[in-house]
Amino acid sequence: MSTEDTERLPAALRTEALEQLLTERGLVDPTVMDKFITNYETNVGPLNGAKVVAKAWTDPDYRQRLLSDGTAAIKELGFAGPQGEHIVVVENTETTHNVVVCTLCSCYPWPVLGLPPSWYKDPAYRARVVKEPRKVLSEMGLDLAEDVRITVRDSSSEVRWLVLPERPAGTESLGEEDLVPLVTRDAMVGVAKVMAP
């Protein structure tokens, strides 16, 4: 099979073939791999970040700690680990919008957002969002008013960014647990807004 043929195979098939080959050679234990995948899909991931955001929306003292020292405040809720050693949290407001990118690779705060989506790692997103953030956000479905200032935050191995999205109007009567399901990974990266139910 040529390299060209391999590139045409769907990623899932290539991944399965690679896993099978590594398993046959005794280099990978599928049970261990399944545990890692399950951990990042269910225990670690956007749900953790949503809990952080919902707490910040309902607890002003926590919100202040989160914006002052994101890593410590996130750790208060039990979320820590690899790729979460230094997380800085920035807040979106009516006049300021933050969006996150990693221009070098795909540095990402795994403990609160899980595995990065494929578009986050895509070279086109990484290059374009820095040069034309408003256009890229619009293409992703987020149209911001012209008077909203957009700041692009570049994650790195030294700092990973998390966006504290604006709390949507009409959710003032909702408690922390009710707010969690509203918060999306995309809103915590800054490519979407949180919508009221």
C-alpha cells in the first residue's frame, strides 16, 4: 500500500490499524489505552471546565480567585494534572472577547477541556485566527459587533488559557448545577458564546 493510499483511508481506520499493530507487538495494552480514553472523554474534559465556569458565575469570591490565579482556583475544584500546570483565565464581557489558539502546536488545558478538537490543531485555524480573528469567528458561527475588541490568546507549554464566557441574560435565576450543561468547550476557547436555555 502506497503512502497516497494510506492518506486516503479514514483516520479511524488508520488509528485502528496502528493500535492493532502496536498491540500485536506488545507495545500497547488496549485495556490501559481504553482507560486513558475513557478518562479524558468522561472524567476529564469540558464538563470540568463547565463546572469551573458555573461556579465563577454564581460565586463572586471564586470568580475573583479564578481570574487572579486560575491554576489554584481550578485545583480547588479538584481539577489538575498534565497540561494544567499553569492555566490563566480571562473573562469575556460585552466589550471584550478573548479567543484561544496555540500557534506552535496544540497546547490546551486538558484537565478542564479534555482533548483538543481537531479544528484547534488545524494549521489553518492556528494561522488565520491570529491574523483575522473576527472573520474566523464568523466562519465558526460567532458574529461579534464591530465595537467588541477581540484579543487572541496564544497558549504555550508555559501557559494555557481558559476563557470565562459571559453569563447569558435570562439565567439569573439558575443555580450552579443548572448552569453547567449550558457551558460548552467552544465557549471556553472563545469561538462561541454560551446560550440561554
